[in-house]
Amino acid sequence: MKKLIALLLAMVMVIGLVACGGSTTKETQAPAAAPAETAAPAGTEAPAEAAAAGSVYYLNFKPEFDGALQELAATYTAKTGVPVKVVTAASGDYSTTLNAQMGKDGAPTIYNIGNMSGLKDWDDYALDLTDSAVAAELNTTDFNLYNEAGELKAIGYCYESFGIIVNTELLATAGYTLDDITDFASLKAVVEDIHSRAAELGFDAFTSAGLDGSSSWRFSGHLANMPLFYEFRDDGVTEQPATVTGAYLDNFRAIWDLYINNSATPASSLTAATGDQAEAEFGEGKAVFYQNGTWEYANLTGADKFGLDPANIAMIPIYCGVEGEENAALCSGTENCWAVNSKASAEDIQASLDFLYWLVTDAEASAVLVEQLGAVPFKSCPESSNKFIVDGNKLLSEGKYAVTWAFNYTPNVDSFRATLVTAMAAYSADPTDANWEQVVSAFVDGWAIEYQTVNG
Amino acid sequence: MSKKNDGSGLNSQLIRRPIQRWAPLFLLPVFAAFCIGFVWPFIQGIYLSFCNFNVPSDATWVGLKNYSKIWTDVGFWNAFKNTAGFAVVTIVLINVISFAIAYALTQKMRGANLFRTVFFMPNLIGGVVLGYIWSMIFDGILRGYATYLTANATYGFWGLVILVCWQQIGYMMIIYIAGLQAVPEDMLEAARIDGATNSQTLFRVIIPNVMPSITTCTFLTLTNGFKLFDQNLALTGGLPSIIENGAKINKTELLALNIYSTYNINKDWHGVAQAKAVIFFLLVAVLAIAQQAATRSKEVQQ
């Protein structure tokens, strides 16, 4: 019996060892081996373009883009014989994954840099793309990231807008149209009227302003962009400031009060309210207004999700009572920028640049790009059918000013937002002036502390 | 009877010598796995704590700079205090409760096996899942009092204590049951005949005899308490995050989570997080060794 147990133990150990060895070799060999397999037959069939010696490893930042990107990669490999490996980091795990992957042999050749602080971390690893073919295809440079030397280090390949999503059908039921909302005062009037008649109408004004982690970024990040944007606009800020004044925080309070006081969810239970909850409230027609971005379009209109009619939804700018805000457009920006690993081999760099160029110029590929990513700033890409993006472009074409993503300057962004959420939750549960002072402190003092942490 | 193979044949020189000669070969795979999986990363980790690095392959030596940054890090010392308090509370609670349950379930009672299974089950659920589930439970309860889990540090701390107790009591209970069942029946009988009361039997006979289980369980609860990460991340994520005296503090953050969030600040903090991890390791190692020495000395030979 003892011998049998010993034998079993020994076998377990051996199996464990083999399994360990197996998985590690898989990880290191997969990049080369897996795409090569698919490449080999295709390469022999269609040797039209001379196969470059390099290969591409694309570390994808957008989970929702993964499926389409994998298909594009396979198509490209079939056409050119260049192996393209696409790996998608789990949502919220990109920086950890990128760090781990960059430390290995066979590091990613194409990766994402989200903002200026990301560029500070990865500047040494980012190729200067100023003269690249893909950069020449851009129709705007607004979303690119440039380092201190002015070199183009990351190309903004798609941009997003956020604002207040409106269910125009419900709005009409309540007796209003979009034309009734032109600034904060008119928004407030409509919202408060709908909220007061919620029982009779069967729906409320705003979806829950959840402060659970799955939802709080809509406010600590996106809504807080309003005071940051206007302050930076007044002060002419063009790089990360060491301090902020919080000059527009009263406006922030006004719009936040409007959100939490005019929804079916009591303000004291916001910390447990999730993003899915707010989305469902809007999708199921229980609320007229829902603050979110263009990326929600597919979820709201998709037949497998909420199946709202695109004709019945619209996106309007966030108004918070700032002078001249009737001329504001949506808040547009991006955290999606392509960078090419400058420490990769010359062949891999070339292969990666070729792949990116193909993505934005090939008719089929660019159509997929637009369909998946929405607004894509490249010359040869078709127009998006996303209603929110169409709305946004219409506002811009009317000559309204774009509200940029000022929050991209936020130092140590996760920590900054955590403090802000803590203070906003305390204020929502008990909306006193003293508690608002905590929000102001989280905003102004918090910024200064985080700036010191990051740069000190 | 004497024909039974007692293994003494293995002592023969003819068999022992080849085994001894080839022993290193058989040890090699495990030794290699140990080196690859533990020794080398450990040494590299210590090295990196003296470096500034973004990815480990391009580390530059900065000496003790990372360590000096820790002394002024208010968040780290707050996490240290939280962790120490948390470890003390959970060690006491988990061990006392799980011992009491084990003691109850080793008495002759109907359905004892069912209870054991039920008490053990929470341990089968992962920490992140537990954290989210319990955050909903706590928020649901606290909503009745118009407040919420991350409103202050007290709720978060005791919420985490309840969660971890719920998760680990069943596991420790199993160890204690095994220990209690190993207490020799004749000793208990002797105590009974000598007229020992129930409490005398418990404190003078049973507990000295289950000292090995107590050693194991205190060791496990101590290290678990210090290393706690997923439950902390999922339950409160360190919130509330407060500004106090010009510094930021995540009030319910324990050490492991503090190290994790330090690493994620930016590349200049990777080395600092690594230095914290080294201090963290030393702390856990010293405490665990001290605890082992203290409880081992109380164990009795049966």
C-alpha cells in the first residue's frame, strides 16, 4: 500500500513538472508557432506580396474589439504570410499585462498607450511614428500623443465621446423635445418636471448614478471632466498642472445634485448601484437620461441586448451651468493610441507598421475598424453608423466647441478617483455643505498630492 | 510471520550504493522546479527592490532609495497597522470559534457529518467572489440604516473580519476535528475515572493533546491574515480613501493591497513596491517562525 501511495505521489510530481514545462513552452512558442501554422498553407497559395521576415504581436487594449481583430489578423496573415498574433488583456488589467509581456522575449510589437502618464512610462519603448505611413493617413492629429521632444509616439486610432444619452421617445411622452434642452437651466427644468411626475409617467428622469466600481468612473472620471475642462480652458493649460483651483466645482455640484435627486434610486444606496443597473434602467425604458458614451451604442441598440430603436436615442452635451455652454459639443477624446515597440527587431517593427497601415487603408479592414471602434480618424475610413457619433459630428459641424478629455492629465488617476468617489458617496448619502467641502478637498488637495506622488 | 518483507533488504550495500549514486539525478527535477519557481524569482525580487525599473530586464541600480521612500509613506504604515490589527483579531476569532465548532461536532450528535460539510463549504469559494457577495450583503444590511460599507473604516474592517472568519473557520475546524479525534480514548477515560470535570478534561487533557493542531492553525491564520489580498480588493478595495494631514490614506487597505496599488502608480514606484514586498516577506517570515517556536514548545508527546 505504502509503495502504491509513493508511486502515485511520484507520478503526480512528474505530471506536475511536465505540465509546468508544457505551459511555459506553450507560452513562449505560441507567438511564432500558432500563426505560422495558419500562415503556411495560405502563404503558398497566395504569395502575391513578398512575405516580410518579421512578425506582429498586437497586445490589444479593447476587449470588445478582440473578436474582430483576431479575424483581421487571420485575413492579413492569409494575404501576406506575415504572422500576426493578437492578445487581449482583460479589462482593467492592461498595464499589468503590458508590463509582464514587455519583460519577455517576443514582447508585443504593437501596444496601447492610454494617456500622457502612460507615455512617460513607455516613452523609451515607443517608436517615433512622425514619418510613418500610417500617421500620414490621419485626418486629425488631435488624439495623438507626443512626448516632450515633440515626437509622435502614439497614434490615436479611434476616439470616443460621452454626454447624456436621451430616450427621445420617453421625452416626447413627457411632453418635451430635444430642442427644449439647450443649457443647464432648461435641462434642470425638464429633469425636475419628469421626476416630479415619475409615478404618473411610469419612468424617471435619470438612471441611477451608481458609485460602485463598475459605474463610478462615469462621474469621478467623465463628469469631473467638466470642471477640469473649463478650468484648463480659462487658464490655458496644455500640460499636466501641479495644482488645480476647482473654480468650476460649484457647477459640478449642480449637475451632480441634479443626477442624484432626480432618479428612482435613493442617494444613500448609490455605492451599491452598478453600471449594469444604470444601463438596464435606460435600456428597459425606466429612465430618460443616462450619462455614458458612444461605446454604449451597440449595447443599447443590439437586438440581443436592449434593442432600442436608433431613431429614439440621442446624445446631448453635459450642461452644468457654465457661461456659453449652449455652444458646447460632446466630450471627445481617446485612451486608445497605437504605439510600436522601438526595442523590437527591425523586421518586426516594419511588419507592425505595415500591418497598421493595412488596417487603416484596406477597404475591408477599415470598414471593420469603423464598425467596431466607431469614430476612426483616418482619411480612407468610411463614416460611422453609430447614432451618437453622428450626433457628435453634427454638433461640431454646427460650429460648436468640442469638450476635450481634460481628465487625461490626471496624476495617479485610479487613486485620485478613489478619493473623489469616497467623498462623493459621503456627500450623496448626506448632502451637506461640510460634506461637499470633502469633495472639493478630494479634488483640489487630492490633485496636488497625487501630482507630488507621481512627480516628486 | 517473519517471512514478511520488512524492507531490510534495502539496507544491503548492493542495493544502497546504486541508489545513493543516482539519488541526485532523481532529485534534480524537483530541485530545478524549486529553483525556477521560487529561488530565482526570490533572488531577482530582492535585487529589483534596489532598482528603478519598468520591466525587469532594464533595471537600474538605485541603492536604498526605494527603502527610504517607504519610511515616509503614510499609506504603508496605515496598511501595516490595519494588517497587524486584522491578523490579531482573526487569529483569535477563527481559532476559538473553529475549535468550539470542532469540539461540538466531535461529540456524539445527529447530523455531525452534515454540519462538518456545511461549515467547510465556504472555503471552496474564491476570495474575489466572496468579497463581491459580501459587499452586497453588507450594503444591503447597512442600507436599512441609511449608510453603506465604505462609509467609514470601521465597517470595512469588521466586514473583512466577518468575511474571513466565515471563509476560514470551516477549514480550521477540519484540522481541529482531526486533532480531537486523535486524543487517546484511554486518557479521556482515565480522566473520567479520576473524576475530572468537563472543563478540567478540556483544559488539562484535550487542549495539551491538540497542541499540534493549534500550532498548525495559528500558523495558517497568521500567514493568511498577513497575506490577505483578494478579499480585501473585492470587498472594499481599500476605500474609503481619505485625505488626512496632507496625505492620502486608504483606510481599509491591508499590506498586500497597498503593495499592489503602489506598483500601479507609475514606473518610478515599481521598485518601491518591490522593496515593500521584501519587507513584507521578512515580517511574515519572522512572525511565523516566532509563532512556531512559541506554540511548538507547548506541544506534548503522546
